[in-house]
Amino acid sequence: MGFPGEFHEFYRVDKSQLSQWIKQEGARLGFDLTGIARVERLDAEALDLEKWLKLGRHGTMDYMERNFEARVDPSRLVEGAKSVISVMQPYFPQAAHQQPGGTPKISRYAWGEDYHTVLKRKLYALFAAIQQKAGDVQGRVFVDSAPVMDKAWGKRAGLGWIGKNTNLIHARRGSWFFLGEIILDLELDYDGPTADHCGTCTRCLDACPTGALAPYQIDASRCISYLTIELKSEIPAAFRDHMEGWAYGCDICQEVCPWNRFTQPQQGDFDPLAHIGLTPQQWEELTPSAFNKLIRPTAMSRVKRGKWLDTLRFLKLLPQAHHFEGEDDRRHEENEVAKGEF
């Protein structure tokens, strides 16, 4: 519902008060931090992205090549865009919540409810509150599901610096958090970037078992997260002895980061669900429908059953199969598309 133009114009003039109110409302909705950046084309990031793509470091993630201009210019996503509101949502679990021994290692971000669902729910609530407060405001909500460079905008909004492991890091909160954005056509007060505090530390670079990291750069085609989630074909044999047991994603570069000693464990939205406690044998016994039902509420819903079982076999957690089950996933998807079910 809109408000009279005079009300809206008052807040457009008093943008400092409105900006502060947005951050307070973000905190009320459960975001740890909310920052605001001015919309502009990400020229430096565009050059880096172009080089990264030309080097093939995106592997088989062809979608990274599409919508290039929209990826580096939010005004292509929201007409008349003036501001990017970036939010931070921590997810590091309580000490009592750990994966039992003998279970495939799953990255902590996928332990609880799917962060896309949780953050979008809160961001839509924040956007609705802004519209109610400020009047006729147009915009869109994004959570890792559209061509938005979330870490670049988080940096510009003062939520941290991009570290040598290419994660956004906050000096008092570490890097165990999700990011989300609202891009809108409302001018606000803007935060500035924070200083880089990585210094001479190279713990993340030294710890990466596949050599995916160089200072402030990642070769995604070598990253365990890519190999276990994005790669639809078989994981190359050269990585067999370098996975360190990770079956879905990888937390190594965050586990060794000194700034994460300041991370406060969270309780609530991302409390672990049942799937993190299954043994490889229990995963194998799940029917396709039971598998889908189990992981549907989580961020693991991106992986297909065949790919998951292939990864467990690659890690020698299950006996080898006679064929690559990920190929069954691909054929199933093609059939569903042909039937118009996708």
C-alpha cells in the first residue's frame, strides 16, 4: 500500500533517518548486520570476472558467462536502481550440533533449512516494511539466485572485506554467514568499504587440499564445493586423494581462518536437520522419492541422488557401481524437460 507523495518525499529528503531505520528493521527481523551501497557499475569487478571466465576457472558453470552486464550493473536488474541493501545472516552451529562419526562430511551451510528460503522470507518482510514506510518504492530481492555479485556488494556496504580465500570476512563476525540483497530505486545514505585485514596470513591458501586458491583468487574448477555440487560429470581421478572426506561442499578455508575465532554460534533458523546424521549405507538405501523428501528443505536440494551416490563412491564410502549414476540424473532431467515437467 502506498502513502501520500508528501510522506514519501519527506523520507527521500531525510534519507539518513530512513537509512538508520532500515538497519534497525533489519536487526529486528534477525539480520546480524545491514549495510547500504550506492548503485554503480562494478567496473573493477567486471574486468576481474572477464579475465576469470577467459581462463576457464568457472569450469562447466556456463551460466556464469550469461547475463554479464546484469551481473556487474544492478540497474539492468531494477530500472532506476539507486541503492543496494546488503544483509548478513550468520549460520555457524552450536557446539553441541556436530555431524556424527561415520557420516559423509557436509558443509555447514547445508545443515539446516535452505538459506534461500529463510533469507528471502526475511528480505521480503524488510522490503514490504520499507514500502510501507517510504511509499512508492520499486525493487527486487535476491539471495544467491540471480546474477548479483553478493560479496562485492557486501564489501561496498561495509559488511567486511573479501579475503584471500575469496570469502567476505567481518572483523568481529568472521565469515560464517549468508548474504542477501534488496536492489531498489530509493536514494539512501551509503556505507563505505572496510579495510582488508588478511595481512601476511596464508592459512587458507596453505590448507586448500586441491590447490584451488591463490591470494584473492579461486579456480572454481578445482574447488571441492564445485566438484561435489556443480560438476555434473565424474570427479576427475586426480582429486581422489585430496577431498579430505568432503562429500557436499567444503569448509576448510573457513575452518582455518583466524578471523572465525570470533564467530558466535547460532541457534534457530539453521539448526541441523536429520540428513546430516545418515551413514553412507543409509543414504544408499533411500529410494529416490525418500531422498528428495529428505533434502528438499535444505540447501542440499541442488544435488541429485545419482550425483550424491557417485560422490560417496568416489570417496570410497560406498562400493563402486558399474556405471556413473550422475548420467541417470541427466537423462531423467532431459525426459522431464521433454514432458514439460520442468
